[in-house]
Amino acid sequence: MKNKLLGLRTLLSSFLLLISMESVAQDIKINLSGNWKVNYEQSYFGDAPTYTAYKALQIIQKTDLITFSKTDVVDANTDTIVNERLPLNGNIFQYVDANGRTRKLSAKPSEDGKTLIVNTTASQTGDPAKEQFRGNERYSLDESGKVLIVKRTVKDNTGFEYYIKVFYDKQ
């Protein structure tokens, strides 16, 4: 009987260790907090216009939540600030943007914890049931921690796709 209990205890301990190792693998190991300004000269836009990048980012990162204040260019070259509060566990954050599109975002760390992955979908204006585009953003820091790198891929409902790699300098 003692051998069975010892075996079960060992098995349970191994299982709990495996679970704790898995949760550690999902922790974010970088802190993206700060005020960031786009460096257009260093960035890559390919066929995409430069306004596809946020001009500036203010990021506040906590253990389980990240808040983005994104300075974005909208119609008629007018700047607007978009605020997003994303849980870092992959749960969906949803809002309706200034153009009437329903946006759904989720954020979670990469397996190694060195990149934050943000997935986005946006509906067509005024029709939340129809998707207009989906995107993927990968946030990481260079070795100095003073440069934020955002790799973004976006594909719309017509099949048009673009990739940009944007460098932001810490202010």
C-alpha cells in the first residue's frame, strides 16, 4: 500500500512539475513598457504606405495586462490615439473603432517569452459578421532594450496582404 501511495505521489509531483514548467514557458520575459517613437529610416514597409505603422506607442505592461496607447494616422492625415487594454493570457479584447469596425484582439507571449504576439481581426464597417482584415503583430526588443521591433502582417478580405517591420526608439 505504501508503495502505491509513493508511486501516486511521485506521479502527481511529476505532473505538477510539468504543469508549472508549461506555465513558466508562457510567461513574458521582456518588459515593453515605455514611450516609443517610430524610426522611419530604419523601418521596412515594402509595398505598404508608411501610415500603416503607428507614429508613436505608449505601453504600460503589468504581469497579466498590457495597455497600448497608439498614435495612429486616420482620414485626412489626422492623428488619433487608440487605447487598447489586452490581457496577456490570450483572452479576447473587443471594441468598435472610429470607423465603425468591430475589432477583436488577443495577446500572449511566445513560447520562449521574448516576443508578445497580438492577433487582430476587424469587421467590415457597420457589419460585425463580415471580416474585413486580420493581422498579426510580434513585439520584441533589441538587445539594448532601447529599440522596440514590431513585425506586422495584415491580410484583407480581397486577398491583399502586406508585411512591415517597424523600429521604434525609446523616448
